[in-house]
Amino acid sequence: QKEVEQNSGPLSVPEGAIASLNCTYSDRGSQSFFWYRQYSGKSPELIMFIYSNGDKEDGRFTAQLNKASQYVSLLIRDSQPSDSATYLCAVESGGYQKVTFGIGTKLQVIP
Amino acid sequence: GAVVSQHPSWVICKSGTSVKIECRSLDFQATTMFWYRQFPKQSLMLMATSNEGSKATYEQGVEKDKFLINHASLTLSTLTVTSAHPEDSSFYICGGMDSYEQYFGPGTRLTVT
């Protein structure tokens, strides 16, 4: 069974710090990787996607992918209290545009 | 990003009744839509993959006769929960594919009493 592993947290960081969220996956053939943010009671919203090894930056967010280690991470710079949410890692698995989600890491940014 | 709408946003129904949830892609055509269910403090669990004009593909353990999916057009997919029971109470979320990214509707919170 294809799996996506995340630490459920909570991960607490002070305001202005860098939050580092990690994810590992089991399907070595996966090609597409996504990070979603989900506020309590709301549906997930896509914040980053990455397909190639290395880093991809978008504003305060940086996604990092290492296919050899089957590891994808999300860095949030200058963390704000509004970043407090659950961050879901999603990995395309088995083709057909299906993705498998991790359980999510709850991030708490302390003012 | 692409916009997906869902209706209703919440519904309360009595045990044994059926509930229909609509999912629409507003600014793109979604050949494929996905239906998920999320229980409290758990991640999204894929229920089925819906393709326009064909039968949905259900994940293992999901009863296709209970969760009826109709993908009538490139912008509309519906999920009908038939003979709902309290254990079907959950947050149902649809997702539509725009290019290679999946975008989610706002979700429908179903409570079966």
C-alpha cells in the first residue's frame, strides 16, 4: 500500500521563525508532490507543488524534494500566526492523477 | 488557482434518507473529479474517482451502491449518499483536476441523526 508519512505534531514555532514540515513517501515511482494547508473546519487549499528534485520557492514558502531519499519538505519563512493550520503532504501515486494524503502536521505559530 | 464549488456546505438529515452533494468546477473543465471523506483529526480518504461520461471508480471498502456518483458534464459531479446512517456523518470534499494540480471544493459537512 502506498503511504505518505507525516508527523502529526503539533509543531510550535515563534512568530518570525522558520517552520519546517517534513514528509516521506513509499512509492518510488511518484512524480508529483503537493502541499496543502487546511484550516480547522475548512477544505484544503493548494499552496505548493513540486515535480523536480531540488528547491522551489514561492514567496515565504519553499518546497524541497529529494526523490532518492523519498522525502519532501515545506519551509515557511517569517512564520505568522495566520500560518497556524494543518499542512497536508500529498503524493501522486499510481498515475491516473490520484494522490495519497498524509495525516497532516498541525503547525502553531506563537505570537 | 482554479475554483471548485460544492453545495450544500452543510446538511443534517435523518437516518435512512438520501442526500445529494454537488461539485462544480467554475473556471475550468474537470475531466476527472475525486470524492473524499474526512473524519475528525484524520486525513482525506479517497472514496472514488469520477470521470465525465463514465462510471466512477471506487476505492476498496467504499460501497458503490451506497455512494452513488454521477459525473454528468465536464463541470459537474454529484455524490448521493443513499440510506444514510449516523456513521456516514463526515466532511465530504470533492476535488477537480486542472492540468496536474488538484483543487478542492469547500466541503460539505453531513450530519445524520
